[in-house]
Amino acid sequence: MNQHRVLGIDLASSSWKNNGSALLSFTSGNNPEWIQVEYNCISWPNLGITPEAMANTIENFVKQHGIHAVSLDGPQGWRDPISENRKGVGRFCEYEAKCQGKTGVYGKSYPQTQCKWISFCIEVFALLLHRGNAKLVSSQNCTDCKLKQGQFYLLECFPTSTWKVNMLKPLPGKSRVAGNRELLSVYWSQLKKRFGIPGSTEWSGTHDDLQAVVASLPAVGLLKGPCRAVAKGISSRMVEATERTPSHWVEGNIWDALFLPEIGEHFSNHETDVLPNKSNTRDYCSKNPFLLDDRDETGDMLIERGVKLFRHLCSLANRGVPRGIGYSQLLCQVHGVSSIIDLVNRPWSQSDTTYVLEFAQQVTDASGGRISVSTNGVKIDAGLDTFVWQTKHPHSRSLRAFDVAPYSLEQWLCVFPDGCRMLLTQEECAIIMNN
């Protein structure tokens, strides 16, 4: 029976303190067992965070602790440039894993505001592979490539997907947990039971560390430990340099972990519903270029900007001040950009209307659900979509919107009467976002 150690990292590009780390020890073989789970295990260096510094830190830790596999929560490559007719706007693995943020062709992301973090992650992967000690795991080779002394397997994961495929409610974004150790312990306890992980049910690490534990699990499965690994997407490849782009990695697999029934616990729907999760758990359209991915702390911050806007609009409505926001205006204000082109590298399209409403639903979910507003003796349960209006006067909504809304057109007009509706000005939006 072999013993192994794997490292999981929840990658962040803004600062070292936003990176989570976890070290899992276990045995493999016919009767695999957990040995130990450690988190917040890396002492991050006291220097500026760069891809080179991150790659150095990972390699040093691997050498010092005898790590056999490293699993990183962050993209390893760009979208393949020859995949124009494929579904979605990002990589195929992101389409299958229903990632909200998407990695486009070289230098592009959806939304574009996540490009800095995506570039950072891809460069970390590239540096580790270039140095020769990391062996990238794909769905084709799995772990067939034997390791030499000092080498380790390298893979990409998406913890939200692992939560979901194991029928667990995903951990909410960091800003929504806000250091709530009691709430983090609830999620940790459910994860432990599902995978049969021993140890205390109290969680003393950070939100990022808990995601790093989940990030470690696919690496455990790849080494035949007490869970199973499953790949999404297609194997990565290197694209040669052109006049416009340098050589770079494209595509790649996202790996999930599945619990083993003989080790972990089955749950009823009632048991998993105890999690007080107010985050986005619905499966949105996986080709929506505006949805935010809380793998990047910037995405989580932007969600909070949307929540702030939503709650402010509800407050105005409850004071009898009917204010709304335009479709593209909503996106630009939340992302802090001047045009849609800055977000999706193209002009506005009619199909974007549906995508904006899905984005509004994502913000509503992150806020904890609909909020009651009342005016003139009429009360409705409003989502952010309630306040997304047409730009032209009289700032109406599509009649089809009321087919799925929990209120009628007549009720909506009582709260937002004709002749009184106005869109927020740029100045008003700036005040909301800066407060």
C-alpha cells in the first residue's frame, strides 16, 4: 500500500493572502485510506506576487514535502483558435463544467475584466511545465507517464464543479462568507462526511483554504486514493507563434473528484438542504459571456457591486422613487467599463438581452434572493431584473418578462408608474458604487 501527498492551491493574482493551500495525505491501493488533511500549509513569500514567484513557491514546497501531484484552481490555457464553431465562448472544459467566467482565445476573456487573473494562472502553468519537473495530466495520458525523482503531476480543477457533482451545495463566494468560521465549518462538515475525511468538524482556515482542500481532491483520485477523478474537456496542446500571438497553451482538462460510496456518506436531499447557502447554485447558460466567476476574487468583488446596486434600487422603490437601469448600462456600471466592447470584445447583440437577465439573476441569487418593495399599497417581490428597463422613454419592460415574474404587469406599474420611471444617471451610479 503506497502513501502519497498532494497539494491543492486556490490561485489568486492580486495578493498572496488571497491564495489558499491544502496538503492531503493518503494511501492508495485496493483499500485506500485518508491519513491527514492540512490547510494554510504554505508560508507565502514576502515579495510581490508574480507568476514566477508563484511557480517558485510551488516547486520549493513540492521538493520540501515530497508532493506527488499539484492541483491548481485556475485555467491552464486559452481557447483553441480553430474552435470558432464550437458551443460556448470559452474552453470546452469550461463549457462542460459550467464555469461562469470563460477563457477566450489568446488575450481575451469573458468578461474581459477577468483577463488579468486568467493570464496569471496560465503563465503559472506554463512556467511549471517549462521547467520540466511538472507532468501535465490529460484525459488521454492520465497518470501513465511515470515520475522521476523530483517530478510531480500537474492538473487543473474547478472546486465549484466538484461540490456540484457530489450533490453538495457549492461554497459561496468569499465576500459572501465574510470570515464566518461557523458557516465555513458547516460546509467543511458536509464535505468531510461525503468523502469520509477524518478529523475535526471545526474549520479554522480561510475560505480560500477550504476551496484548496476541494482543489486537492481530484489529485487524490488520480493517484488511486480514497476518491475518484473525472475529466471534463479535451487535452491541452501548444499553439505555434504567429504574427499576432506568441506560442501558447490552449484548452486543457478540468478535473473533478467523486466520492467513493464505500468510504464517504450518502445524503438525503433534506440533509444537504441544511446548508444556508445564498450563493449562485443554478446552472446558468454556459455560453453567457457576462456571468462572473468567483474563482477570481475580482469576480466576487464585482458580484458585490451588483448586489449593492440591486439593494439601492430596492431602497429607492420603497421610498416611492422609481429608478431603473438599462441593459448594457447595468453591465458597464458593475464592471466599471465604458462600453460592452470592453467586456466581450464585440458590439452589443440582440441575444445579449437574455444574457443580461441571467446576469441579473446571478446578482439576485448572490444577494440572498428577491426583495419585497411596495409603493401605493402594492407589494412585489423584486429581483434585479425588475429594475432592468429599456433605455428609451417610457423605460418599459418586455411583456414576456411578466410570464415568469412573481407579479403582474399591473402590479409592476403600480410600483413603477408610467411617466415617473427614470434611469439612474452616471453620477448616481458612481455614488452608489463608491459608497
